Amino acid sequence: MEYRMVTEGSTTFAAPVQDENTQFPPGTAPVFYNTKMEFNRDMTVLLLSHLKPAEYLDSMAATGVRGLRVAHETGTPVIINDRDSAAVAMIEENAKLVGGDISVTCDDANRMMCGKYFDAIDLDPFGTPAPFFDAASRAARHYLFVTATDTAPLCGAHLKAGIRRYFATPKNTEYHAEVGLRMMMGAMAKELVKYDRGMEPILSFARNHYFRSHVRILNRVTGADATMGQIGFVMQCPKCLYRAEQKGSLLPKFHVCPYCGAETEPIGPLWMGSLQDKEIVASMIETLPTMQFGTAKQMDKVLRLLLAEPDVCTFYDYHVISRNIRVSPPPMDEMIAGLNELGYYTVRTHFSVTGIKTSAPLPVIEEWIAAWNEKLGLP
Ligand SMILES: C[S@@+](CC[C@H](N)C(=O)[O-])C[C@H]1O[C@@H](n2cnc3c(N)ncnc32)[C@H](O)[C@@H]1O
């Protein structure tokens, strides 16, 4: 296999040569390597420099880049695994090159996680991580990290696949990115609680074509019960932009939109709890300048957004609201400042460049936007 040397963070490793003239270059080489996931890996390395687990299993490693970086940049002992022998040959060469406390295995991730325990487990499959949740829920002692790239099923574009994989019903709304992340996390929670275990999210986000969540595992029944308490539904009006949150694992009772009288539709079950451990996110922002990351600038921006986001399960798209009431969208910062002046905590969200997270009810946002249009004499 032809390879080239690549540096991510402060780690240099071999990656396969790809055909850069195709739509998806990682698909053209025998071993997978996606440069677009550097941000995702940078985030994990930064987080692990704070968590310092006893060991870290990179269960689906391809070139091994994630595990190699964790070993080299955080000093954590790592186990790097892939079921593909070409990938494992590359990981072995890379492990020799990078050095550190690295063991390499060639196994099916599910088989490997049966009857063995690892302090932190990372699932980074092609597409859905759902088939690995059960084994990982038993094998992860303290931390579970998951990437899902099957955004179409998680966001409601491939409805049946989403329902099958995650046992939840998504819906293609303007806040589908948040639904996708919370649906994946809801499925993680569901698998953990059956073993009387629970989870507490540390760092979770949606980006481009993937979702990523890092959670701390709670090893007590009380933790499992607390986790169950964070499962619920978003009740979305099919006719207007009204939505409400309802906790509970059972399908909510008949619920009517207070604005237009239509029967709302349940989206979920979803993880309705917080997405971040804000103390850890704040310390990640502080230590970021001391690290050598290719995506540091984007990381700083996203981490600051995550820190400010309130624990509400949806966001509004102010362009969609403006279009709905047939007026022009105002400048975003002016609108955010205006709603904050009215006493409603309002911030941008990492989920969408036109999204706001706010404690303001929909009619208040609509009124503010309409008043801004009137003030400027806009039609
Ligand atoms: C998306 S790639 C991993 C990318 C890698 N973590 C990175 O950051 O570059 C998925 C990898 O999982 C491996 N894989 C798929 N199913 C697996 C399984 N059941 N057990 C172990 N490895 C598996 C594939 O061979 C492939 O190398």
C-alpha cells in the first residue's frame, strides 16, 4: 500500500495515499483516513488530557490515528484495534513509529468488548454505532465516546432506518441536527440503563456530517434511574413552529399546540438532559492554547458556543421564523441582544449558523422580529 506521512496535533504517522480527485477520497484507499475528522480527533485528545483514564480502547481504528494521538499527546495507555488486517498492519507500523504505551489487536470490536473491560472506549464505525452499544455498555468502566455518521437516519431523512437503529422516531425539522445528537444519546442511555448503569455527558456536539458524544458512566442504580429521568420527547406542532419538551419514556398523551390547536407529534425518545459538563468545557477552553492542534481556532469557537448554550432541547432558526411571518430576518446579534434585554437568555448555537437557543417563547421572538421590521419601515 502506498502511504504518505501526515502530522495531526503533534503526532506524525503514516496514512494511505488517496485519490484526491474523487468526491470522497477516504473511500479510495484500502485503509480509511478522513482528514475532515481532524477536529473530532482534536476534541477527543483535548478532553482526554483532562480526564486521564487508566486506559483507552480505540476499538475501530483504521490507521490508528486517534489512538496514536491519545497515546502520544496525553500519555494515556492505549489499545488500538481494527478487524481489518490491512488496517492492523498499518497500525503496527505506526505504533512503532510513534512509540508510547500502545498495544495493537486485530479483532471484531463486539467480540473484543465481551467479557473484557476498558476504562474508556471509543466507537468510531462506518455509519451507525448502534450495533456496538450493547457490548460497550458492559465493557466501558468509566467513559464511553461515540461518533455516528449516519446523519440521514438520525435526522429523519431516512425515517425507517432511524427508527430501527435507535428505537426512536426522528423528524425532519429545522432543529434536526439537535434531534439527531439527542436521539443517538438516548439510544446510548437506553443500553446502559438495562445494566443498572447511567451516563453523564461531558462533551457532545454535531458537526458537518456526524454526531459525537463523550459520556461519563455512572455505575450505580441511582445513576441509572437519574439517566432514565432524562429521557423524553419533543412535542412538535405539524402546522407551526411551536414545540414543547416532555420528560418520560412512554409516549406522551394527546397534546395540543396552544398557538394553532393542531395535535402535536412526538419526536423521540431523546436524551433531554445536558449535553456538556460545563466545568470541563471551561477548562478545555483554558488549556487549548497550550496544545498544538490544527483546528484550534474552530475548537475555541465551538467550545465557547457549547459553554454558553442553555439546557433546552431545541433551537429556533430565526430565518425560518421570519419567513413564516413574512418579514425580513434582522441582524442576528441585534436580535440576540434585544431578546436578552427583555430578560430572555438568548445565545447562538453550534448546531446552526442561523440558530438561536433562547428562553423566549415563540410569540416573543416573532414580535421582536416584526417590531424590528416595522421600525425600519420594511414591508
Ligand atoms: C470510520 S473508520 C475509523 C476511523 C478512525 N477511528 C479514524 O479516526 O481515522 C472505521 C473502521 O472500523 C473498522 N471496523 C468496522 N467494523 C468493525 C468491527 N466490527 N470491529 C472492529 N473494527 C471494525 C473498519 O475496518 C474501519 O477501519
